[in-house]
Amino acid sequence: MSLITRYINKEVLISAFAVSMVLLLIISSSRFAHYLSKAVTGELDAEAVLAIIVNLLPAYLSTLLPLGGFLGVLLTLGKLSVDNELTVLFANGISQKQLVQIILVPLSILAFLVATLSLWLAPEASRNVEEILYTQSHTSEFDSVVAGRFQGKIERQVIYAQSMSDDRQQLKNVFVFNRPIAGEAPVLIKATSARQIFDEAYKTRYLLLKDGSRTQGQPGELDYTITSFEELAVRLFTEELEVNITRGFTLPTLMLMGSSNADHRAQLYWRISLPLMTLILSFVAISLGQVNPRKGRFARLLPAILVYLVYLSALTSLRDDMTRSVANADIKIWLLHLSVFTLGLFLLFGRQWFRQLSKGGSTSASA
């Protein structure tokens, strides 16, 4: 590998990973804030938030690395053009075809990484996220109680505690709202303290409340039953965890192959399209990255990004069409890849082809 090849490959990879990391930081920060807000309200455990963010990274990277590689080529060739290094390379015998071969080396590495993420790591990580969210949604209300906040779901059970002991084993000044089965009046319970107990016989968790009152009745009616108690056990709502995740984006790629399910086929095509897009976009990036030094390295950045957005939007739309079983959506995906690939080749070699055609025409005319 020549010094020039190593230099260009290093610049492309550094730029691609730098752009991808910046984009990843922006997106993951917004998602982290979203899940952190759920942790503050008690919907998610704090440790679960970190696990979710870590497991979301492969899916984010699989979609961001194609853009990172695309912009990496644009920025690298733009820099080489402005510094007149690209002009020197062409003057010393480097052809457009050789430049493409050089750029395809780092882009092939990125494409392999994207394929590994999209076909293997991202589905497994997405399944982990779904399992964490499922587990958190079926955790007993006591486990997520935060002092001074109402926790739970109004359609089944809500718990409020004014304060909590340092070991989180006992609640103080507790309010519990229970909505029983259909047809029965809701129940309001107030107690000075409460702690969680587990019944080995029934394998069920209860909230043992002390020194309080229990009020049952329909809102707006005068028929209420009020009972005082020294101790009262209230069943905490929880469910047996049976994780059965069958959505396409959580399934291993081998399970999607040969499936007749529309969602599964759409996910398979999407996973295959991401590494393909990384390579196909490189041809567009190489052509648009070669700018006039007087216009600056960012002269064609906006049209290049527009091409990427149109490509990605069309690909996403066709994936959704496949999910809805729209006819020939899978064929249209391959035609889309072919069209962008043809566009890249035309931008790169169009002038050369026309020049050869014009020479051939002039030769035959003179003959």
C-alpha cells in the first residue's frame, strides 16, 4: 500500500468516525434525556436507563455510519481539493478510477462494520431493550416508588409516599389507590407506614400497611365504606414475566430469511440495504467531493446532503411499503439502489464517457 493510499484511507476513516461519533452523541443524548425523565417519574429504574442507552448504540451506529462515511469522503476530498493535493495527484498519473479504488478501501471497512451491526449486533441489542422495557413495565409499584411522587397506573394501582427510609424498605405517610375488577368501587387507603412482604404460599408480594383507614366507594356517590385498621395487606400488582418479542427488528437475521411475514421481509431488506448504501454513496461522495479550490471545501456539501436525504427517505418509505405488503416494494428497493449507483457512476465517469463517444463519432466521420 502506497503512502498516498494510506494517507487518504486514514483521513477518510478519521473523518467518518468523527462525524459518526458527533451524530451519535447528539442522538443518544436526546434519548438519554427521554429515558432519564422516565426514571425521575419512577417509570424506569435508573440502572435500566443506562442499560437501554448502551443497547441502543448498535442500532444507532448502523444507521449513522453510512452517513459518517459519506460525509467523511466529502470532507477528505474537499480538503485535498482546496489544498490542491488532488490536482497534484491527477497530474502525477492518478486516474479517477484509481481514486475510486483507493476510497473504496476504507468504505469497504465501514460497510463490513455496518453489516456486522445491522445483521447481528443491532437486532440482539434491540431485543435486550424491549426485554428491559417489558420487565420495567411489569415491575411491582413498590420497586419504583419515589418519595413525594404519585407512582403507578391509574387504571390499576397508584402509590404515594411522603418519605422513605434510608434502606428503602419502609414507606411513611402512604396513600394507595386501587381499582378492583370491573363493577366494584375503587379503594382509597391511607396509612402512617408500609413495607413490602412476600407470601411464599401464593408467591405474591403485598404491601403491609399500618395504622390507617380504607375507603371504598364510587366518586360522586354517598355510599362509602370506611374501615380503620392497625394492619392491612394490599396485593402489589405484578405479572409473571413471559417475554415473547416477535417484532421484526428484534429477531435474528437468520430467522428473517425465507419468512413470508411482511414485517420480517421489510426488516431483512433494511438490514441488507444499510451496508449497500454505505458503498453506493461512496461513488456520489467521490464525485461531489472534488470541488473547485476557489469555491471552498464545503461548496457541494448541501447538494450532497440532499442526495443522501432523498436516498434515505425513499429507502425508508419503501421499507414501510413492504411492511404494509405493497406490491413490488421489494423490487423498487433494488431499483433505488441501482439508480443511485448509476447516478454515482455517471457523476464520476460521465464526462469521460461522452468524450470517448465524441472521439468515436469524429473518427468514424473522418473515415
